[in-house]
Amino acid sequence: MPDKLINTISFTPSAFPKNALDTVTLRRLPPCSNTKNMIFAVVLVLGVVERLSVTANKLSLERDWMPILVQQPTTQFAKPLKATLSQLNAVMKRIDLACKVVTPSLASLIVSSPKYRRIGIIIIAALGAVSWAIEFWCARKVYLASPALRYPKVQARNDGSNNTREACPTRSHQQLYRLSSGFPLWFLAHINFIKQYFSTDVWIPSMAWAVLHLSVLAYSASLITWMLNAGFSLPFITIAKATGSIVEFASTLITPRVIRRFSREKPKQPGLQADGATETDELLAKDNQANDKRREEILERLGLFGVSWQFLNLIPVIIMLWTLSLQGNNLTPSSITLQPTSSIPSSSNSLHLPMLILFSFLSSSRLGIRIFDLTTQELTQTRVPPSQRSAFAGTEQSFMSLFELCHWLATAVVSSRENFRWLALGSIGAVGLSTGMYGVWCWRRGEIDRKTL
């Protein structure tokens, strides 16, 4: 039952009403009219609000709700959840990937017929409204069923010793916030969030994941645009992208099984006391601590495998992209198609092997990036204090958005088809930087663990 609730909450094609409004209004207005520009501005603002809302909802569910629901059972379900955090993360990611594949195809299919386009737009808007209502109902039901979700989040502060305990904000902080005006309060809050982000021991894996958003080697819009300009047909690109989505979907099935396989709990050794009791509280606490430690080690190693797998698979991709960029002047639009070999020009026949290598390794790299995503997400869920999860997730999202902005700025600056190879070279450099950051972090973690033994 909890899995179904989480699944239903995740399925929200919230962009449907905005797209429907865009299509139903802008198409019927003459070009360059003031009314059309005003409606476009409204649609743009709605799109920004929708993106912010979706991001906030996703961060709340993935980084705050899910760890709490796994660690503490709700009042509606007497038994603890059988699903682990890895399994819930994989289910959420699986549904997200399925929606990203199905939703655009479904929307284009509904509005493809000009005769029934208005009816299709109404259907899309209705689907968006219904899905929002279902999501709100499910979220409210889960929230009311779990007392832990309703407890106020308290901040952690040091009491002067080596132990850190949960406590309410100090009076000095409260007075500082009361005396601050709107802008200083906003500024001080974000500075505090950034300090909390870098004070955790998992900020390097988080930053390594954010750096990956610099790359264009991920079936991004910039890469697809270059492929179209380089002569790849749209059906061929669609099949290649679908293959990458299948690989990503498979990674969500593989990752939790690998974690469960290698992090099985060791059999506990019963200990006898003078009164005849078995397995004292100290032994149980040590066993639980050892099991958690082993699980973290599996997550770290699996994450290192994932980011390394992505980097190694992108090496042949960059070589093929460099080759195709140098031969770009010999290609014509849609010269590389899915037609039989005899009907394709000889200039395209020589590109079959580079084309096969390019898409095979690019799709294979999606396995590594999704494994790295799932393992890093669980590390940040479990190793960040509950009172700092929301701030940590928000700061991480800010860095991701910053790197995405740099991605698009670089694409705008290097916009010619012939120079795309330099973007690809910079992208593999970003992936290599991410791999190095995560590898050094894992090595340092191993050194610390060996010294504490």
C-alpha cells in the first residue's frame, strides 16, 4: 500500500494545462499582436511557477518524506515498510522515467489530428487537473497518516562536547531574524544554507552529481539539435533515445537488487548474560551499526562504479563525435536514415560503424549515470541530519541549475555545427572532473575508516 501511494504521488504531468493553454490561445491569434504577446508572457510566468512547484514537490518527497516513511512506520500501517530506501528511490525514478517517455508521445498523439485538436487540448487540460487532484489527495493522506511528517523540524547545535544534539533555534538567532529586514533575512538564510551544505560529509558526491549537468552528452536538446543538423533522421534519433531510456529504466531495476545482494545483514552472534538473556542491547546496537556501515560502503562503491562506467563509455562517444564533426560538411540533412543499405548514399554508408558506436556507447553510459544518481541520492538522504535535508536538497538543486545554465550558455556561444566537438570535449572533461571528485572522496572515506579501526 505505501508503494502504491508513493507511485501515485509521483505521477503528475503538471505541464499539461500550461501546454494546453499555449496551444489553444496562441494558435488562434494573428502573429505579432499585443494580445498574443501578453498571453505568451502569462504562459511563460505560469511555466516558471510550475517548474518551481514541481521542483519543491520533488525535493520534499524524495529528500524529506521518503527517509521518514522508511525509518518510522505510520499509524495506518502497524508493521514497518518492507521496502528499503533503495527500492523506493528506484520506484520513484522508474515512474519518473516512464512519464518522461510516455507523456510527450501521449500528448502529441492526442493533438495530432487537426480535426480533433480542440478536443485533444481539453483532454490534456483535464488530465492535468485530475492528476493534480489525485496527487494532492494522496499527499494529504500520507501526511495525516504519519505523525513523524508533522513533527516540527528542529536544528542541530553543538552542546560544547563532541556530541551533537537536536535543539530549537537559539534566542539570538530568533532575535537576529526578527530584526532583519526582508532582503537581509533572505540573504542570511541562503548563506546559512550554503554553510550547512558544505558542513556535511556528503557535499562532494552531491557536487559531483551537480557537475554532470554541464555535459551535453546525455541525449540533451543541444545534442539532438546537432544530430539533426549533422544529417541524422528524426526516427533514428527517436529510436536511439528510446534505447537510452530503456537502459536507464533497467538501471532502476538493477541498482536496488545489487545493493540488497551485497548488503545482506551478517548473522548476529547471540551473547549470554548472567541472567540468561540473549543478545544484549549493546550487541544489537553494534550489529545495526555494522550493517549500516556495510550498506554505506556498498553505496559508495556502486556509485564509483556508476560514474566511472559513464566516463569510460563516453570516451568512444567523444571520438565518434569528433570524427563526425570533422566530416560535417560532407553530410546533408536526413542523409542518415533507417532505409536499407542499398538506398543510402555511399557517403552515409561509411558512417554506419561510427554511428553504431556513437549511439551504443551513449546509451550504455545512461546505465552508469542512473546508478550514480540513485546511490548519491540515498547517501544524501541518510547521511544528512533530518533538520538539514530540505536546505541541503535546495542548495544542491541551486548548483544543478547553475551548471545547467552554464550548459546552455556554452551551447549558445558555441552554436555552429562544426564546433560542437569542443562542447563534447568540455562535457567529457566535466564528467572526468565528477569522476575524480567522487573517487577522491571514496578514497578519503576509506582512509578515515582504516584509521578508526
